[in-house]
Amino acid sequence: MKLLKPLFFAAVVSISFQLSAQTSENPWAIAVGADLINLQGDNVDSGINFGAPALSLSRYITSGFSVGVRYGLGNAKPQDNVDLDYSYLDGVLRYNLSEENVIPYLFGGYGLSRFADGKDKEGAFPSTESGRTIFGGVGVNIPLNDQFNVNLSTSYRGTGETNDTYNHLQHIVGLSYHFGAGDADGDGISDKNDECPDVPGLKEFNGCPDTDGDGIPDTKDRCPEEAGTIELNGCPDTDGDGIADVDDACPNKAGTAEMNGCPDSDGDGVGDNVDRCPNTAGPAENSGCPWADRDNDGVPDKDDKCPDIVGTVKSNGCPDEPTDLIDFINSDENRILFAASSSKLDKNDMAILEKVTALLNQYPDAGITIEGRASSDGSEAYNQTLSEKRASAVKTYLVDQGISENRLTTIGFGENKPVDSNTTTSGRAQNRSVSINRSAMIQVN
């Protein structure tokens, strides 16, 4: 009972440690310890005997099995007046019952046990002092750290081969060192458990490094050399727009995902980074700049068939066709008649010119030609001058009504180009006139 108490105390203290033992991760183990033997038999008076050292070397094989050898020295005192030197050499087969933190195991084997009385005899294990031994028992490995373990075991050793040997119980308390796990990068994590076996890393990341120290291992970090956030897979976001710098075309200016992280100051759908006119809205096909429009008529020059004349979208940048003016020109109203040898306008003439004024105001880009005529009465020179005066009188009236002089062209045909026959009285009356015609400036292609 005195022996059981210290063994029980050692086991309770050691179980508080929770690390590794001899398994596939650390296949080799060497151990040193002390043993207590309890001799069995009718010729035994003293049962408990102390021995040291107890040495062993073992190798984990597979599926919980290990093989090894062990050797130990001690004392045995079967009777009060007998003092023997005790030694043993064994081959051991062990089976781990689990590979968790604390590892219980079964073991057994075959070897030699020697009980020497100190008298010289031939051989390291003289046959009269040595007996072939079969043994079996139980034990437990209690980890102290990744490589050191406390070992507790007890076994029954059956010899009984000669009168000089004894069957006995053996209890061993020892310390073992486990080694042999590959660690190519030297980071203290075995290659088997190291997700980055060729690069030194951290235990919390299964052997992988965290180069930028952002708490995300390099294996999962899109930006392993720049500290970032988990939300952005380890990448930084300098401008705080929610787009990682690595994906942000404007990492120092907050923008939107649609613009690849860039702002769009003028809201034209073209990011400032590629917008040649970032503060003026323009189409993407013109690099974010508005199209040139020399005449400012709202039709860009590239689509404007009259780029230097104000026009309308409907007419592709050219002035609208002055249809009402054309209808007037082609109507019977388009004739201002004068008395013989006169260039004076009467009320009827002014009423007609009021309509012309309204039409010219309706089509501010239109211009007209005022054509004066005369009958064949009088000399040709006189008639030429008279036709010019009649045209001039109409122009003067229209200018007085606010029509720009630049839009009005006058021409006198004299008695040439009559609109009716000069051989009749009514024909000559029709030729004493002014008519309106389209000016070249209102021609629309």
C-alpha cells in the first residue's frame, strides 16, 4: 500500500498536462526512469525492491503499435540475508488504446531477467542466474509538452526457469522524450500537421505565416504583405469605399463598384480616372467629354449637317424648312403692285408686308430676295431704276419692322423678266410689282 500512494499521486499530477505523446507524429521515444519490483514465490520474504536506471528505446509503427527494447538495473532481496543484483533486457510490443492527450496502453514481450549474487560467473547473463522472461502489463503516457511525457506502467514478469530467478511484478515510473516528426521549416509544427511545411509559420494558423500581421494567414490572404480586413480577404481599403485597394482603380479616392472604385464627379457614367472632362458630363464614346457644337444648336458637329448655322435636331442641325414662307412665295398673295411710275407703298401693300414680317420672324434664319419689276412704258433705263426703287421701298419697310438688313437682298429686273405680257393693259399693271423669292441662305440640303 505504501507503494501505491506515491504512484497514484504522480498519476494525478501528471494527468493535468494535455499535450502529445509517442504516436505517428513523434514516432521515436527514449525513456529513463526507476522501477520497483515485487518478488513472488514461497521462498521470498521481502517483496518491494528499488531499481535504477530503467532505459528504453521504442519506435511507433502503425495503428497504435510500437516496438522497442528496454534495459534496467536494480536490487532484489528475496530474504533478509540475501542481496541480489537485478537486471533485465527485453523486447517490447506496445499498443496504444487511444491517441488523445493522455494515452493508456497495453504492452508485453519477451526477454531475460537476471538475479546475480555477486559471485563471478561466465557470461553477461549466466544461465543459472538468468531466466527467459515473458511479461505483460498496462501503462499510461502523460504528456508534459510536445515531446516530454511521464510514463507509468506495471507488469507481471514470469521467469521461474531456474532456482536462481523469480517471478515478479515490475512497476516503472519514468520520463520519455519523443522525437522523429519531420519539421522541414523548423517552426515546431510537424510536417504532417503543417499546412505550410516549407515556410515557418504560427501554430494558430497550422504552421502557415501571417506576414502582414493582420490575423489572416498568408494562405487565405489576397494581400499577404499588406494588413487588411477579413471582409476584404486580408486586403486594405485606403479610401474606405468598401473596395479593396487591389481591385480599386482609384485607391485614394472613394468611389463606387460600378466605377471600379473611382468617383464620377459629373455623373455621366464615366469614372473620373478615364474621364477627360471629369467636371463636365459627356458620353463614354467621347471619353466623358461633350461633343463639339460650334453653332450651339444642340446638335453635335459630328451629326450636324450645318455645323456653322443654328438649326434643329429634326433637321439634323440645319434650320427647319420654312414651309409657311415657301407657301406664301408660291401663293397669289406674293405680289405688291405699284401705280405707274411710282415706288410708293399703299395700305394693301403694307398688309401684305405685315404677313412677310410675321413669316420672317417665324423663321429667324431665313432670308429673302426682293425682286422689283416695271412695265415696258418708258425707256429701259428709266424702268430699271424704277424697279430698283420699288424693291428698295419694300426692304426699307421690312427693316423698319425689325427685320435684319442682312436677311434682305434686293434686285431690280426693269422691264426684263416680266410676270405677264406687256402688250396688254392688265399685263403691264401686273408687271409694275415686287415679289418675294427664297434667298440662297435658307436653302436646306
